[in-house]
Amino acid sequence: MLVVARNIISFCMAHDHSHHRQPVAEVPGWSLLRLSAGQRLGLALGVILMLWAATFAVIL
């Protein structure tokens, strides 16, 4: 008896060619690239100040 092997991956996946739907656009998340130059500098200064504060808290 000849056993025909099926491609399990493509067999189990939904394969609907008749309904072409546009993908739903995702809401973009937060990104450093969307910040202005001033906002990036402010964020960097905040991180630097936190690091200095942590450094002095360990030393003193």
C-alpha cells in the first residue's frame, strides 16, 4: 500500500484565497526615534543625573 505524505504545515494553516483583507495597522508604540532632538537631550540628561545620584549615594 502506498502512503501519500502530506505537508502538515500547509495542510493545517488557513489558506483562504477568496477573501483578500487588508491587514489592520497596529498602533505604533513608544520610540526614541519619534522624539525631537530636545526631548532626546532631556531624556539623556535625566538618565545622566540619575546615574550621578546613584553614584554619590553609593560613595557617601
